[in-house]
Amino acid sequence: MSDIKPEIKRRTVRSFVRRQGRMTDLQQRALDDLWPKYGLESGEELLDLDAVFARSAPRVLEIGFGMGDSLADMAEAHPENDYIGIEVHRPGVGRLLSRVEGQASSNVRVFCHDAIEILKKQIADESLDRVLLFFPDPWHKKRHNKRRIVQTEFVEMIRSKLKPGGVFHMATDWQDYSDWMMALMSDAEGFENMAGAGEYSERPDYRSVTKFERRGHRLGHGIWDLLFKKV
């Protein structure tokens, strides 16, 4: 049995809230049985991704994959890519592990840890082809905006991890957050808006529509995708 409790150092401001929820028996079994196969432990040394996946392939990293539906769909639809998911929500990690095992996706590895620490310490510069940030916590109260993960320092770090021509893809259902990200990314050095200055992108086919998103559509919520390329 593997204990993968995230070991997150205390920080003054966090970009996430730990919402553990109830762990189902299936999710717990997946964590216990499948973590050795798909799990990556946090540490201080850079990962050798070719060794992790036993091949060289395009690398996609998703930050905060929630219950893992989008990541599992992408991994199944695009076996030519390797996928790294980072999530602190243990039930979501368990569900993703169960899904990728059921669909026999060997191209997925998972961290259950703070994404910022993983990026800083374990992801090599210019090693990623795409970074995904789908529906992050909007921290919609103005006094909490500083807790949003998309900040200048974070964007600079993402740029350092992307290969030249790599893409940072964000999506949100909060218009205020979409405006925030658009303004920040438009001013960020070394990025180009793939839809044109100030424009939002159409949802790419690889980003599947989740149950959460379908519910938002029924309620009349907008969805905004932002795709910025490292130049």
C-alpha cells in the first residue's frame, strides 16, 4: 500500500484550496494499487522524462486536473503524446488512475503535490510542448485576486518550461478571470496570442467538454479559452 499524502510546505499565499471530499472505495483502491505504476513522487531533482516514459515524445502537462476527465480523454485520443498531471485532490487522483488503467493508457504520469513546487524543482526548462490550466479557482473576490495562480511570476515560469513554439492553454468560465488572464498574458514577454491580439480562441478539439462545462452551458455560463505560444 502506498501513502501519497501531498507534502506541501507552508506558503503565505496558496493558489489552491485543498478540497478532499469523500474518497470512494474505487478511488482508494486505485491509489493503493496503481500509484506505483503511474505516480510520481515529489523531490528535489529534475525528472528525466525520457526515462519516466521510456521514450521521447511530445510532452503535455496539466495543472489541477480535477477529476481527471479531460486528461484521461486526451491521453486516450492522443497516444503519441506523453501527459503529466498535477493535482492535490486525492479523490480526483484516484479517479484518474482508475480511468487510465481501464483504458490502458501508458502515456500518463501523475503528481499529487503543489504544482508550483513541482514546476520549480522537477520540470526541466524547455522540456514541455504544452501546459494546460483548465478552470482554475477564480478567487473571484477582489481581495483574494492575489491568490490566483496566473500571476506574472507564474507566467514567467511557464515560459521557461515550454519549448520554443510551445503553448500555454488556459480556460475559465469566469469572465473576470478571463479578462485578468488576457491582460496579463498580453503584457507577458515572449508570448504571442494565437488568436490575435486581445482575442479568445475557439476550444481546440483536444480539450474535451467536461460534465462541469456542460452544466455551465445549461446555466448560460460563458467559456473562454486562451492559447498563447512561446516565441
